[in-house]
Amino acid sequence: MEISESARNGIDMPLMGFGTYQLATAQAELCVYEALKAGFRHIDSAEGYNNEEGTGKGLQKGIKAAGITRDDIFLTTKLFPGYKQWGAPEKTYEQTIATLKTQLKNLRLDYVDLYLIHAPLSELRLEQWNALVHLKESGLTKHIGVSNYNEGRINEILDAGLPKPEANQIEFHPICARVDLTRYMKENSIEPVAYSSLAPLSTWRTEEGQGGEVLAGIKKECQKVTSEIALKLKVSEANVLIRWGLQHGYSVLTKSSKPERIHENLKVFDFEIPGIDMGHLNSLSLNQAIAWAASGLDPMGAAPTLK
Ligand SMILES: NC(=O)c1ccc[n+]([C@@H]2O[C@H](COP(=O)([O-])OP(=O)(O)OC[C@H]3O[C@@H](n4cnc5c(N)ncnc54)[C@H](OP(=O)(O)O)[C@@H]3O)[C@@H](O)[C@H]2O)c1
């Protein structure tokens, strides 16, 4: 895969995406606006982030400020499937359809580019997948996919004879490098999208209540290696981690509430991590997911039995 600012993956998704998790509604508006001005053309949202009205306003203002059109943007959003253990009712086929329609209103859009099931947390996940297939057929989303699905969960869809997911959004960074799952996705033409690529940094989710302190102790070795490579290549540590994901063939999502970091995180197209340093980073994997750890839930391992 060519890695350049204008490159897109197999579903026409720009390689760098701006994430909106842990942004309050007003912040989402400002940050999405800033991200579009900085050059991001791919925005990642979710029903569960409770800020889509802000993202919608930011999109509208940002599109105008950047002098572009809606079609220049790739917008992903996600269905929260429900999770019995959290007392959140599991969504049926009809509720899944209705949810995207509400999200479109909040986002001020006629369609999204990619609609994902946020995680395989519901025993109705095949029924929800059928609803996504219908949403694609009806044009409310251009592509459909999943998030936090392992090989077993994807195979449930294939074994049921349903259309395969076009993308799988998963946590991916040197401490959590999913080598086998990545190979499986590539073999099955399922586009890999990386979230929480900056989780190894000491600056990741440091504000009160964001949960970045959980598992902080396991990050030291990765921070040392990342900082040495950053110094050698004269780029930031964040840029090393983002570029590592891109060189593995992923589209990479990053989030920041700070304009200077939003700009910095796009500076990943004018350098390359040499093979020897990729090797060092690749050797650090503990297969340890970090992003959801503060909630006490492993979204990839929590699937209830199918109904
Ligand atoms: N599907 C899923 O289950 C799932 C799970 C998690 C995330 N996601 C998606 O993926 C997106 C990215 O993941 P993430 O939110 O964990 O974001 P991330 O980009 O991996 O990390 C964001 C954290 O790093 C800090 N940061 C950002 N840029 C930095 C830089 N250049 N230097 C130092 N620190 C920097 C941010 O702080 P400031 O904000 O203070 O700058 C924030 O605390 C999310 O926003 C969401 O859209 C999906």
C-alpha cells in the first residue's frame, strides 16, 4: 500500500483519521473543525461518544472553512450494540436501522461512509449485522464493518453466509500488535483500522477520569524504544507510533483536543521508520489491550453466545 497524504485504502478511506472519543459536545465541534482545517479528511465518530451533534456542527463549519464538499470527507460512525452486563438493552434489527437514522440527524448528514458495530457485545450481533447490510443497500452508509471483532466473531458472519465486513477497527500499537488477526484480515480483504495507537505514550489520556493511568507500568520499555527512534528520525514520539501503524498497512485514528497536536499528528508522510527500528517496535508486543482497560471490559473477548 502506498503511504501518502492523498492515499486511500481499499474502501476509499484516507489513511489518517481524526477520532472523537472523550470530547465533550462543544469540544467535538471545535476539534473536528480544526482537524478539517489541518487537513484531516477522515473523521471517526460513535453513538457511544455522546457528542455527535458537536461533530455534526464541526463538520459543517470545517467543510466550509476548508473549501471542500461533503464528498471529500470519509465519515465513520458506530452502533452501540447494547450490553446486558451494563444494563444497556441489546438493539434489534429495527432499532439498529432507527439508530443510524438518528445519528445521521445529529451528524447533519444524508449518509455515512462506514457504519460499524462498535463491539461484539450483543447476542443479537448477527441480527444487527443483517440490519447493517440493509442500511448499505438503502444507501444510508457506503460501507459496513465491525470493531473489536476477532477471527472467531468475523467467522460467525461468514459462516452465516452474510456479506463480509469491509473493515475491522481494532486497538493496534506496539504493545498490542495483533499479528495473526492482521494477517487474517489482509487475507480476507478486510481493511484494518487502528485505534488508540498513542496508548503507549505517557501523555495518553492524562486528564482526570480519562483512565490513562491503568496499565501505565507496562509502557516503559515501549516508551524508551519509541523515544530513541523519535530522536534518531527527528520526529515526535506520537509520529513514530502513527507511522508504525501506517507501515503495517493500517489506517490510523488519532484524537487530540489540542490544535498543535492535531496538526502534528498529520506529519507522518515525509519520513519512514527503517526496517531495524520496525523490528525493535515489533518485538515489544505483549498482546495487551489498553484502551478499554479502565472500563474493566475486554471488548474483543466479551462476546456472549449467539442467540
Ligand atoms: N472502536 C473502539 O472500540 C475504539 C476505542 C478507542 C478509540 N477509538 C477511536 O479511535 C480514536 C483514537 O483513539 P484514542 O482516542 O485512544 O486516541 P489516541 O490518538 O491514541 O490518543 C489520544 C490521547 O493522546 C494524547 N495525544 C494526542 N496527540 C498527541 C501528541 N501528538 N503527543 C502527545 N500526546 C498526544 C491526547 O491528549 P490531548 O487530547 O490532551 O491532546 C489523548 O490523551 C478515538 O478517538 C476513537 O475515535 C475506537
